[in-house]
Amino acid sequence: MDTRTPLTRLRHSLRPGRTALARPSDRLQARLLALVIFLSLTAAAGAVLLGIGVYRVEAAKSAEQTAGRYVVQATLLADAPRPPVTGHGGTSAETGPTPATWRTRDGQDRAGEVLAAAGAVAGRQAEVWLDATGTPTERPLTAAAAVVGAPIAALTFWVAVTSGLVVLYRVVVFLLDRYRFAQWQREWFAVQARPAGS
């Protein structure tokens, strides 16, 4: 049973030594492991910079959309599409395009299609986001979404890079193990082929 701690095993993996038991393939594996760790740490630093960049872009986008969009109450001119049949008494949160009228911030009356909750009836009020021209648009990106999106992007980047490095390392170690086993077999066969007493 190996009672060494993970840090001790890692130290021995990184420094196999220069004894006769340390093979060139062991030293190559140690250098490769050191390179994987270095690149993973570099990717972590890159992920932090990526997260900062994503946050700045998303925060600027949120500020721009929040400043240029506003919400009004639109009056539905027709019933919204019926919700699909759901099981177990569930309710549908789907929306569908529905004819409606609304008034812009500068007092202009407009008509067109807006997204209304499935099953809403004509005459009902529906909350609609408008852009600077008074045209229905999507809800603006919130500052909270920008804060959440940045670490997710950073973590996704780091996990993807590190996972790729680990897979590459394991493939190389697998090939080195096959090479070492084949070398050991050749040496063993050579010992077995020696005449007795030589």
C-alpha cells in the first residue's frame, strides 16, 4: 500500500533522480509533467485575463442596452397562441407573437407583434421592452448576468485547456509505458537466453 501523500508522489514524479533505476523515459515523463503543470498555471492566468475582458465587454453591453431600452405596457389585440398541453397540471411559460398596440416614450402610438404569454386573451396588458426607435426588442442584459458570465467563461477556458493537457499527458504516458514494458521484455528474454552459469 502506497502511504505517500499526493504531494510526495508528485515531487517524486517531477524528480525521478539520476540513479540507475531512473530511466531516460522516466526523466522524459517528469519533464512532460512539469510542462503540463506550467501550461495549466499559464492557462489559469490567461483565464483570469479572459474573465476580466469578458466582464468589461458584457458590462459595457449591459450599460448600453439598459440606457437605450425601456419597458412599456402593450395592449393585446388578439388572443395569444394557446399553450401546449402539459402533463401533471403544469403551466406553460412559453410566449408567442401576438398583435398588440403600445405607446412609445415620446407619445407615438405603434402597432405590431409582441411576445405575449401563451394563452393571454385580447385586451390584456403585456410588458414589452422597446429600443430607442420604439420597436420591440429583447430585455437588456443585466449587470448581474455580466458578473456571472465572466467567471463562467474563464472557468470554461481553463477547464478545456487543462483537460486537453491531461489527456495529452496520459496518452504520452501510455505510450511510454508500452515502450518500457517492451524494453523490459527484451531485457528479460536476453537474460533467459544466456547459457546457465554465464
